[in-house]
Amino acid sequence: MSPALLLGDDDGADDAEGFSNVPSKVVMYVTMLRTAVLAGKVDDVHSLYEQTFRALSDRYFSGGSWPEWPLIVEAVDSIESEEDTFGVLYKELYYRHLYGSGSPTLSQQVHSWNNYCDLFGLFLHDGLVEVSLPPSWLWDMIDEFVYQTEAWCAFRTKLSKLAPEEVEYLRNNEDVWSVNAVLRYLHALVSKSNVCPWMLNGGLPSGSADAAAEDFDLSTRPTYRYIGYYSIVGLLRVHTLVGDYRLALMVLQPLHLVDGSVTSLYTHVTACHISLFYYMGFCQCMLRRYEDAVRILSTTLSRVGRLKQFHTRSYQYEQINKRHDQMAALLALCLALHPQHVDESLMVIVREKAGERLARMRVGEVAAYEDTFGYTSPKFISPAPPVWDAGGDMSAAALSQQSAIFLRDVRQQLQLPELRSYLKLYTTIGLDKLARFMNADESALRAHLLGLKHKAGGSRSAAADGPTVAAVTTAAASTAAVGAAVGAEAPAVADNGAPPSAADLAFYVDGNDVHVSGTIVETRYGEYFMEQVGKSAELLAAVQRRAAAALGPPASASGAPSGGAPGRLAAARAARAA
């Protein structure tokens, strides 16, 4: 039976209930999914997972949950209760839908954790060597695993809403959904898959593809290769959520983030692509590497704008749109803190999505920075459990801590845009004159000048700081890769390992004078003209379609024209005029 037939309407037959109150089409779906998974038919699994599962969820379980596994065992004759592989995979779908449709109970969250332990145990003990799963499902496993970790950490901090027995259970089971356990599983999946040597070898395995051979390499199995790769992205996300931005970027060292490369597995799932670069851009911003952040976000926003039209019917569409808006606001935040030139096409997106926020931030409104940070930031979590006897609601504590750190840095930079604007007007200016412009004394002005120098120096990454934009082997090579993608030169790294200055002007203080040498920012018109050419081509195609429609159908088989020549000529002229 074709998966498409499950989505069709057959005069109400699809609403009939099978054994144990399970709809008959759900029984057929589970049977087909199990058969496709065990037979290794990846294309069938992909169709059943991405299209049929969502359609059946909307039709039968929009306000509830899928049937529990014991009901499925009763309803489907070919399934045995002790079946491990497919049972664990089905329960992964079951709990994911449960999280998406409502708030799971404490017991359900614990059962979901246990199921993930069983699922990853299958990976780690070679239980899925002969099973082939589509990349989208494997990415969603890791993505949901981290999401449910976020949900658990938020759940346990709302002590005022928990019953005493729930608090007691949380106190005695701190290892459930613990951040340390989550990190151990992700690291174990990366190590087991052998994906890092596979990437360093340029997509070539380091061992045999024969499962019976002594040098069997699991990276020859696409399922293991993908789960290991996506676990690296999961590590990036978890380290970002706990505020360890430097380590979050360091885990990306093995990745070769260049489109078209055989090792760029992130391009195979759009949601992974966007999530990877969103968290990279956010980490760069929090490390004050604003120029790197702008490059990452600019490149990704351009690609997402082209990809969105192909995902309007995808279950990922809402997530893609949300990340797109967040990245536009994050780009506005970086531009407010470190003004620089970006392509006009990107500024159109920024003004559309975050124009008001950008205007408020440019005039130094701290509340606008706080609001934008809260909108663009992920849902931070605390790796440590709360103080159980304290009570109250501490769900916003992690966000408040990160926001306070960020706003402290912002307040130190509020005077810098004005100072930069004055320096651009002069080649040499006295400190006393500049201090009058700034309404500050000379000592405060010197502090502002040092602050401008310091903040500009941290806007780019250095090789000594580890991976940055697209980690290949060093940070310099990474930045070069992304720089080439947007048509810009890669920044140099100073001989002493210090970050080079990325300011739009260079200055130094000699005695009581400030000497300024402005740097010319080269304007790049390529992307703007390419966009206009594309619009012109679309307009021309639209006019040609209207002209063809106005001319009417072609001549009939007898040779007689379908309409009068004067009428067709007039219609064609009208279409050309339009």
C-alpha cells in the first residue's frame, strides 16, 4: 500500500476504529513504517515520517496523544511486545508528539528520558547497524533530545507549581535529564559514529564497510554518520544554553562548513543548517566578535530567504520562519554594537524585521538592547538543580544572568558610537576639543578611547581562541571560508595571537592629540545587482505569460484561427503595455 493512500479520503472509512480503539489507518501506518524501517527502505521511511505522520497526527491526535505502545502491540498482529528496535523508535515519535501537543506530566517526562536512554543505547551497542533512517528523523531525534532537556530544566525550576511528592522525586533523581548525562550521550554518539575521522579524511572511511571485519568503520553506515554529525550540533546547542560560548564553538573544530562539500551534512536538513549558524552567530555575538557574527548571520539570512519558498508545506516551516526573524534581529543587534557595511538586500530584511529595534538601539536605549536580547537569545538553562527548599519560581534566573552580563557590556559601549562619529570627521583633533564635543572631562575621554580600541579589537576572532566561523582546522581557515562565501577577504591574525582591530577607522593618541586614519570600506554591489536581475527576469516572465494568455489558444486543427487577428493584436499590445 502506498503511503499516499493513507492520506486520502475514502468516504469515512479512514475514521473507522480498529482493534483496541486504534484507528485502522493508524494501524496500517504503523505496519508500513515498521516494514520500511526493518527493510531499510529509506525513501519510504522518509515519506511516512515527514508527510504521513504529521497528516495522521492532525487528523486523529491534534488534541491528544498517539496510542501507547501496548495498544499498538495489541492492534498490530506482526508486532511482538518485546521488540526493541521499532518499539523504541515508535515511542520516540510518541513522546515527541506528546511534547508538541501539550505539557507532559512528570511521569511522561521521565519515561521519555528512559526511552532516549534505550534509543541511544541501541546506537552505542551496534543495535542499529543494519537500520537505515532518513537524515530528517535523525536530526529531529537530537533536536528533540536537547529541547526536552530545556523543558525539564524549566520544569524543575518552577517549584511553586509542583506538588510536594514531585519535588521529593526531583530531589532524589537528579540524574534524570541532567545536563552532564545529556553531554555524555552526545559525546558518546560522536565517538561511536567515527564521524570526526571521516570528516578529516575528506569523507572517506578509515576502515572497512564489512560489519564482520575487524576494522569495521561505523562511519560507512549513513545512519551512524548522520547521528554523530548532528550530535556535534547538539553539543553546540547545549553549551550555548548553559552559557559556555567558547566551548560551544570549540566542538565545531572537525566540521568543514563549506556548501557542496561531501562532509557538509548540515545542508541535508534545512532545520539543522539554520540551527547551526544561528547558535554560531549568537556565540560570536556574546564573545564580542561582532564582525564574525555579522558574516555568519548575513550569509545564513541570504540562504534562508532563498530556501523558505521550498518549505511552505514542511513541518519545519514555522521553525524556519522563527529562526529567520531571530537572526534578523540578532544581526540588527550586532550592527548597533559594531556599525559596519552590509549589503542593501540584507538591510532591507533587517529594517523589515527589526527596524524599530535597530533605531532605538542606535540612539543608546538600553531597554531596546534588553528587549532585543530577550527575543534573539535561546532558552538558557541552569546545569545545576535548584535549591529544593527555597521554593518560588526561578525559571527566568538563567536568562536574567546572561542578560545582565550582556547589558553590562552594552552600557560600557553607549558612548562609543558618538565618539566614533566625531573621530570620522577629523584627521587630527585635540583631546580638549573632543572632550567638549563629548561633554566629558579629559580623563573620561581617554577611558572612552581605550574602550573603543578594546571593543573594536575583539570584534574578530584570533587563532589562539579556537574555532570561530567555520572550523576546519584553525580559526583563521574558518573565517577565510565564510569570508569567501560572502565575497569578503578573510581577516588576518596578528603574529602574537591577539585579535586584529576590525574598526572602520584607526587612531592613536600622541600627547594631547588624537590622530585618525580612516579606512575605506569597499562597497559590494554584486548581490544587489543579482537581486535586481532576478526580479527583472520574474517580471519579464510574468509579462510573457500574460501576453500568451491574451493571445488565446493556438489555431484549431482545421487551420482556422481561434480569434480575429485585430483582436489578438490589440490584446498583445495591451499586455506589452502592462
